[in-house]
Amino acid sequence: MKYEKLMAAGKIGRLELKNRIVMPAMGTSLAAASGEASDEMIAFYEERAAGGCGLIITEITRVDNETGVGTPNQLNASDLLFVPRLEKLARAVHRHDSKIFLQLQHPGRQNHGRLIGGRQIVAPSAVMSSAIGEMPRELSAQEVEELVRKFVFAAHIAKTAGIDGVEIHGAHGYLVGQFLSPLTNLRTDKYGGSLEGRMLFLTEIVLGIKQACGAGFPVSVRIDGDEFVPGGITLDEALETAKHLESLGVDCINVSSGTYESSNTIIEPISYPQGWKKHLAAAMKQAVRIPVIACDVIRKPEFAESLLQEGNTDFVAVGRAQLADPEWGNKAAAGKESGIRTCISCLYCIQEVMECKVIKCAVNARAGRELEFAEPAKDGGSRAVAVIGGGPAGMEAARILAQREFKPVLFEARDVLGGSVELGSRPPLKEKLNWFIDNMQHQLEQLEVDIRLSTKPTLDQLKELEPYAVVVATGAQPVIPAIPGVNKAAVCTVVDVLGGNAVISSQRAVVIGSGMTGLETAEYLVDRGNRVTIVEMQPRIGPDAYLPNLIDIVTRLKKSGVELLASTKLVEVKDGSVVLENTSTGEVTEREADAVVLSIGVTPESSFTEELKQALPNVKVIGDAGKPGRIGQAIQTGFETAYMLR
């Protein structure tokens, strides 16, 4: 077997697991409003179990309904009334020889009063999280003791429902982690002070669960190997905590990192490589004899295998990778890794959940919608469908059409597939986007899709196909503002720069627009020795960017000396300079510029689409050709259009 260690059976306590693949806790918002495991949630987890995962750890599960509500649609284990649906969840996972743990959690200060009926949020001490902006009140000793009982009762509910074990969430800055951290636990009673005191809350929870559920009922604890915040938990303290937990009878340590104040070390953006924090699990593995789970941006089976072969961990947490491809485990076991649709770390999933929406995945349009979109019907009858545009939307449409046994013909004007995603892979640290393109090309080849590169079809060519339908996925064109000097030779677009039509090096470059495309293009220009200024009309840089992605790239740009000008608009382009206006003060300035790069958005080009609609039946418009958006939205429209084509 190619991945011998990855596919080897393992044990957590007395629980036998069929392989070393663990799906760690990830929020889905799929629970019913009541907190019960919904049919949608059960289908979501069952698909990952069927896909070859050895152990599934559920999303954060509520133990307390008064101050412990973390999300609106959160799995709940605070009452016996939740047992029947949890039992159904367990049965669904067990059908595929997989095991399941509930992850028990209380948010503590990383919460909002609006989620707990307007009450003040709680914490070990009155220390506010800068990521939240609400001052918590300190829990009384009596309240702490009551929360211990609630954690224990939730574990009892899990066992009653046939769940195989529980994981206590002591990481990521939630309540248990807040008690452990010297930054957030300033108490002077028995639950604070020394490390021993700060561990007492967790100690009482563990001992209570073992007493209530039996020594043989597996308990995992997720802890931070490092909080990556000044004054927070460090690796040395984490190792002492792990040793203490082992002495209590804990069966497994799940090693993660970060809090909301260092959130990019919890759910890493695209720039973070596989294995960037493997030293945390490796140190933990040396410190304890019980199994260790490594959470480490694990995307590829070969990397997971290397961690196990190096002895850095006993199990690998494969989270977002199984969101992107539920068959990750089965494909790895079969040696079909080129068929794995790999997570690109774009953070689309967590952004949706943080906005209280159902989980989505940019590269897997079925994620969270497994019941809504079962396997597509094979009813295409070999009918021809023309797909114009080989970007993400067009490739996805062609893939699903081929699965349905239509005969898609995929036209792409450029000599490569990928569209805007291929261009987007060219800035520094964006190479993960190529994983998506490579996988799509592989799938299209396996499905024997007719791909015609360097081809912009005419209406007559399309008519010759006698298509049952035409899917327009031609993308969008850059917006060119109507300002003086915009047609000068020094002016180009981000598409020109990333596509290689405009070569800019060792110059003074001004990028107009600070969306993610503009920021990434600025980094591309910095990488080529340019002095870069970014101009943004809105009051803040990256007005529509998801904050973790924005923090990630802006931090690097500032270190590179890039000048960021918000509340500033381009008024005119002159020879060797640009004229800028401060939108707040009206002040007009002129600064030197050898090159001006426009990144102020895109707009669909619709003239050919209208011609097609007049001449051919069943014309569908998808992706940026219909409404410009992110890769996830493009793939979703491609998937849904092809899935529902009738």
C-alpha cells in the first residue's frame, strides 16, 4: 500500500480506528435551530465517513444554553432530548466503519451578548478580547463548578447516544483555553494563579467525565501548542499541560494553535504552507505516550504520510481537505491522489460560517448541500453542449455535464485552462490555486471532455455542433475609468500584468484599487523590484476583502514598504506622474509614477451572449459572465447550471 502509515489501523484509548485520518471539528451551521442534528448535518458527516475518514470529530457542541451559545445553529448536547438525533448521527457514521466524537465547547469571552439573550459574556477574568470588543464578566467559583457539571453531563449524553468519545475544546481561545492561558486567567482563587490552578477547570471536567462515563470512554483534549499572542500559552506550558492530562487518564491530545486574536494561526490563509507548525505536534509527541493528533494545513496524502513516517504524530487532522473532497481517504487508499480535489485555503468556508450561513466550499459546490444535490442523474443522452470559457465556472459545468453523460465541448480562448484562477495563481504564495486547476484538468481528461484551447468559437462553429444548450462562461473584462490620460502607454490592468502583456520591473508603480486582486498584484510587482503605492477610494484598504485574508497580505505589503493610501482617488494620469485627490479633504496631489495598474473591478461582456440568445436555444450564463464574484460563486453557478440543465 502506498500510504502505509496513513492507512494503518490505530487506537485512541481502547477505541480502534481503521486508519490515521481524523476529521477535526469544523463549524457547519447545519444543526437545526433547536440544536438537534439535522438530516443535512447527518448527510454531511456520513459522506465524509463513507469517503474513508477513520475518526470524525463534530463541530463545537453546546454544553450550556445560558452563556455558552457560540453560534445560532449549533449542535447541542445539553439535554437528554438531543439523544435521539445524536444516535442517528452516530449510526450514520458507524455504517461506514468510522468512529465519531462530540467536541464539547463553551465560547467564554469569544462570544457576543446578542447570542446569549443580551446577557454579558463570561470568562475566567474580566479581560476583553480585542477581536470581540465586549467586556466579559468574571465567572464566580460556583458558576465554574456548574459549568464543570454541564461538560460532564454533555459527555454522558454523547455516550448514551452511542457516540464513541468526546473531545474537550481547550484551544483557540475558548473558555477552557481561557482558563489555561496566563493572558486571560487573572483569578486569585483556586482556578487561577499557577499553571496547576489554571488547569483545575479542565482537570475537574476530565475527572468528572471519566467518573460518569467510565475509564474506557475515550476523552481527547484539544489544546494550543502556542497561542501566538504576547503573554499567552507557549509551547513549554502546553507540554506541561499535556503531561498533566495524560496523568489524569486523557486518551489523546489534539494539537492546534491560536486564538481569535491570532486567528490566521487557527484557520490559515492560502499563504501558509503545509507543515508550518509541525514542530508543535512533534514536541507533544516527545512529551507524552498517549496518541497525538497533528493539525497542520494537511492537504496532500503524501504530506500526511510524511508526518507519520517522521514520527511527529500518531494521527493527522485532515479538515478542510475533506470539506473539499469527501472521498479524500478512499482516493488516498486507492493511490488516486491526482483525483483529489484539494483545498486551496481560500477561507470561503469559514467566512460563510462566521456570517451565520451554512458552510460552503469554494471548490466543492455540494459541501453542506449533500441532501439537496445527490449524485447527478445520468440523463444527458450524449447530447452536445457547448461550454464557452475554461475558467472555474466553465470547467465545473463541463465536468458535471460529462458526469451526466452529455457531450460537452469546452472552448477556451487562451492556451491554458483556469481563466482568472490561473492568473490569480501567479502572485507570490498563491500556488495552491494550481492544485485546483490540475485536479480539474485531470477530471476532465478522465471524463474524456472535448477541450479546445486557443479557440474562440464563432456563431457558425457553435451552430455546427447542433448543441442542446450553450453555457457561456467567458468571464468579465476589467473596468476602465473615464479619466484623463487613462489611455496612455503607462496604464494597464491587473490582467495585463499577471498575464504577461505588461512587464513592469524596477519602476514606480501605482496600483489603483485595493481589492484582493489589486493587493496580490501589488505583491507580484514588489517581487519584481518595483516601488509600489496602492490607491483606494474607500475609507479603508480592502473594503470587500475577508479580514483574515486582508490581514495576511497587508502585513506582508507593509513589511515590503508598500505605501497604502485610503480615501484617495485617481483624477488624472500624466506622463511620469498621477494626480490624486483625497476624498475626505479634497486635497489634490501629484506623485511620480512610471506605471499605473488598474484594479477597480470587472464587468461582464455581454454582446456575444445576446447574439447567442437570438440564434441558439437554451443559452445559460454562469460565473463572472453573469455576475462577477469569487471562485466559490463561479464554481457554484457552474455546478448548479449543469446539474439542473433540463
